[in-house]
Amino acid sequence: MTKTRTISRNAPQGPSPFAVEAAPLPREKFSDPRITAKGEPRAQVPLARLETLWLNTGTLCNLACATCYIESSPTNDALVYLSADHAARFLAEAKGLETREIGFTGGEPFMNPDMLPMLTATLEQGFEALVLTNAMKPMRRHEEALLALRERHGDRLTLRVSLDHHSREVHEGERGPRSWMPAIEGLRWLSDHGFSIAVAGRLLPGEGEREARECYAALFEKEGLAIDARDPARLVLFPEMDADKDIAEITTACWGILGKSPADIMCNTSRMVVHRKGEAAPRVVACTLIPYDPGFDLGETLAEASCDVPLNHPHCARFCVLGGASCSA
Ligand code: SF4
Ligand code: SF4
């Protein structure tokens, strides 16, 4: 897709501190869903069950992070706001599939005018809800409604806040100036009010996971945040992503070689609903990471989208199989 990011005064000024260092991706890679550039059978992931359904609330965001995988910004509405009416159709279908969790991601979900009705419907229907947010002003506008939902539904509502790094300098290098304190204050508000919270962070090139968890633990203690940095579900650390940089393709033989299984991969248990600008209704895509590639658009309904997913994108290799990332709580 064409990049429509607008540089606002809050956008980061320099290159991302999380930039991937690798040669450019050769054009012949990830070009055929059935076979790799070397002619080997490409790995696929079946849908075992729909454990988590993600609703993409739209790409508009109050930030314009340097390497936002979905290219969100205050002006990019390539994915328009999902409406509560459209969401209701997918919630009803997910209910029939015994889906456990509904995830909300954006952009910044709390910018969507239907966010609270969608979140309320999700919890009222008995699903668990996981909301990915930057915990800044758009979320803070809804404090009263969030407190009421927490009161009624307790830990069935989890908010996962992006704090890209344990240092302010790196976080703001990625997310822009003046993005650190509002996120910390938002997290503190959630923590002080007893919400189920998690943090999503990232590792710098060469930074070890254990060392990063220790630094986050020290930060959480200093800021008085009730988050266990040693619990991988409460501090999720994501590997690097860059669709333009070279990476190995994943073949059917890779599962055995790497000691991994399709069951370890997100699209084995999840799907995402997106509403693209110019389309009359939302569609279902394989996962949260690839909203625009037509090869990962699986249909109009969850039933249609229950097919196998060929791992035909650099994110499949770098992020999911080799990086071992999982998105759910
Ligand atoms: S806050 Fe999230 S959605 Fe918004 S620009 Fe940053 S990474 Fe993208
Ligand atoms: S990037 Fe998406 S489609 Fe590819 S392996 Fe990961 S979850 Fe599956």
C-alpha cells in the first residue's frame, strides 16, 4: 500500500532505534503461496480453533511511530473506523465458534467513536476482552466508562499498553517526543484503579530478553506499577519486524528443523476483522500483522476465513516463526 503517513510535530524525527539490519529482501522471495524461491513446498498453518478474534478499530492514531507495522498516524484512515453494527455480526459468529477472547487493536482503539459500545457488547456477551492502547489522551477520555466496565467485568477486561522500551530515550526515539510521560501516567492510572494490565515492549537489536525484563521490572517498581515484568503474559516482548529486509522463507521441513509446530503460530488460533477504506463492509484477514496484502484476505465471514494460511510474507518468517511472537494475552 502507499504510505500516507504525515509527519506531525509529534512524529519521531530520526530513524527508528528498532531498525532491522539486513540486506534488502530479494524480489523472488515470498512471491508464490505454494512454493518458495528455491522451489520447496511453503509451510502452511491451519486454523485449529478461533481462540481470539481481533477487531481492527481503524488505523487513525494520535501517534505516528517510526516503524508502526500498520502505518498508523493522525491522518491515515486506510482502515476506517469499524462500526458497532459491523462488529456485532462478527461477535455473533464468534459466539457460535466458542471464541474465548476478542482483541481490539488499531491505530488507537479509543479514537473510534464506537469503541465503548463494542467493548461493552463484547464483555456483556461473555467474551474476554484485550485492548491494545497507548494509554494516552484518547483512553483517558473514557475513564468513567472504563471504571464501570472494570467494576462489572473485573479481570475479563485487560488493557495492554505499548511501552516500546524501558528507557524514555528509546521509547521516544520510536514514538516521538512527549510520548513517554503520558503513557506512564496512563499506565499508573490503570494500575492504581486495579485494572488487569499488561505491557507490550520491544527488544533493541542485540538486547537480551532477561536483561530487558530486569530493566522493565526496575522501571515498574520505580513508577509504582503493579505489573510482573517476569511474567511473559504481562510483559510481552516483541521481536523485530521489517517486510523489506531479507529473511529465510519457511518450508514444510522447517517445522522439524526448528523444533516448532504450526500450533505455535498466531494464525493457528486467531483472525482479524478489518474495514478497508472504499470497501462496503469489513473483511477477515489471517492475522493482525498483514491487513493490506490481498493474499492474506480470507473472506467476508469467519467461516470463509477458516482455511489454511500459506506463510507467504516476511512477517511470517521473521516475526512469527523465527522470532516466536504471539499476540494474545
Ligand atoms: S501507537 Fe501503535 S498504532 Fe499508533 S502509530 Fe504507534 S504503533 Fe502504530
Ligand atoms: S504473520 Fe500472520 S499469517 Fe504469517 S505466520 Fe504470522 S500470524 Fe500467520
